[in-house]
Amino acid sequence: MSRRFRRPFPAAIMAGIFLFLTACSVPVPSPPPSSAPSPSSPRQSIPHDADTGQTLAEAREAIEAVPGISVTGFVGGGAPNVKGNTGYSVAFDIDPGYTVSYGDLLVDYIIRTVWSVGEGYMPTTDIRISARTADGDPLFDLTAAAVGSAWLSPRTSTPSQYSTVVIPLSADDPEGARNLMNFQRDGSWPGVIPKPLLDTVSVKHD
């Protein structure tokens, strides 16, 4: 019986089969990650839109109810950035003919009023307060008032017609952590709505 010889596959055919099998074993690339914040992101962990507290409009009206105080700006509660930072800014004018007699009580009232807002996001960085005194009226030392209210650490200051203070609320800042502890003594955010100030906090002068 004669022996038959098998012809070898041509090299080109063998190479094609190898490439086909290799391509089938390569995993399919995963789709790029979504740009939406993950449940563990800082933004997702910040309290917002509480069932208690007051609205932005109500808080603004409460501050404007103080005799001689006109609120010129009240913003905050917006969505935090990617680092979880969000805060508030409050600006007010002292009306012509008025003097703030108890600046520490006024600053404390503004800060607690802001903290009692349950609409939007809880502030995590700071509360900025700006004050402007009318032309010709006694200057108002906003920094001294903030220090006197115990929301700002002691520092030197000079009364001026326009001034701004920043009340820290970041847990990573020693002063901010202290301020947060002061809030937490009264419960969780949003805080208790403060009672209206007495009319003696600001007086109308001749």
C-alpha cells in the first residue's frame, strides 16, 4: 500500500487563521465613565432642600424687618462645586439717619437666619456679610461686630463706610469647625429660626 503525503497549509493561510482567533479573544473596550457625580462624591453627601427651616425670601424679609436695615443682596443655597463648596452672601445698607447700637446682635441674627434657611444646599464654606453706611452717618465697624458675636476670632479693625467679613464654616478650618459646633448645639441643619430682634438694636438719630 502506497503512502500518501499531506501537503502543508500555505504560510499565508496559517497566519490568517492565527490573526482571526487572536482578534476574537481581545476584550471589548469599556465605555468611558459617566461625568455625573457618583453617590460617594462630596456634592451628594451635603444636605439640601430640608423639610424644615425657612425659604430664602423669608430669611431676607426677616433681616429687612430690622429697623434701619435694607438688604441689597442675599444669595446662596446653590449646588456645590465638585469639591463640595457652597456658601452664602448677604449685603445690607444702614439707612440714612440710623445707627446700629448692637452690631454683635445684628451679625449673630444674620448668621443664624442664614443657617435656618432649608431651601437649597447647606452652606459648607462660609457666610459673607457686607455692610455699607450712608454718607455722613457714623461709620459701622462690621469686623468688631462679628468678633463681638463670637463668630469671628479676635482681630484689629477700623470702622469704614463699606466693609465685609467672612464667617468660616468649613470643617477643615479650625475657626470653621468651631462655628459648626456652635450650630450643632441647637440641632442639625437647618437651624432654629431666630426670634426677631428688638428695635433697640438700631436707633434713628437726629
